[in-house]
Amino acid sequence: QGSVAADGVRPERSVVLGEVEELGIGMFWATDAEDRLTFLSQRAIADLGADSETLIGKPLTRLFLDVDDEGTGTAQRSLAFKLRARSKLDEQIVAVTNGRGSTRWWRLNARPLLDGNGNFQGYRGSAVDISAQYAYETQVARQSQVDELTGLANRRKLGERLTAMLAAFRVSRRSCALMMLDLDRFKQV
């Protein structure tokens, strides 16, 4: 069952999906049971700057790369881990490199597809280009953790790292030492 437009004509599914892509709302992709790309919508192909023959059949983890969570402060399991576990992908952020060598960031959502017997058939998913938002969040996260003058970890980041390190040593019942150095008039130096 689909909805009917105001003029009484029900739009075709492919037309609606094409319009969603044209509006920049999303892109679509699919894999087979071996996590190889079997479908990529036109806008996704255009964003990747390659033709479909080059992309179709490639392992998903070769096209969609994990991002470094240090930049944004968001931790997520690796894409390969989620694919092996046949987990759903919710708001999975990945890096994609286009044919011109520049990197974009996409947010993936996908569900595993099962046949009538419960056998895994692949993934069906969508992607949204979040490059501008991701770049901004990375910049804000970096500014909140790094001293602007030196580029070194600031007091807040140092405190987070020390807390994590001391907790790890405590759990493993190992000892550690910390040496601190304070330089007077450091900014002038």
C-alpha cells in the first residue's frame, strides 16, 4: 500500500526514491551475503566519482572506511565488526574517498536482510552526506581538547587521559608513575 498524491495518482516508488536523492535527503545501497556492494544509487555513485562497474562487487569495508573517533569524541564499533555480527547499522559514520582523492563523511543506516528461512542475504541501507557537519564537529571537539598556541592536549584532555590511564592501571593492579613539569611564562618561551 502506498499513499496517493492530491491528484489521485500514486507515485511510483522509484520516482519517489529518485526525488529523495535529488533533494539531497539520502542515498541508497545494498550488499550481498558476503558484504560486497550490489547496488548503489546514482547520487552515491556521483559522490564517489566513479562508475558503477568499478564500485559494484567491491567489499563494503573497502568503500566505507571507519573514522577516527578522537576527532569528534564519539566512539562507535568498527563497520567490519558490525558486518561480521550482522548487526543493524544505526548512524554509523564512515569516510568515503571520491575519485578525485577528497574525503567525505557519510552517516549510514542499514538493516540485515533475511530470507524466509532466516538466512542472511545482505544489507539494505541508506546514506546521508554529513561532511560539513562532521568537519564542524571535529573542529569544535579539537578546540575543546587542544591548546590553541601549542597544539598540545589541554588541561581538560590531559585530565581525561590521566583518568583513563589510572583506571586501567588500577584494574590490572599495576603501578605507574607520573612526572609533571611546570614552566613559568610558558607562552613567552
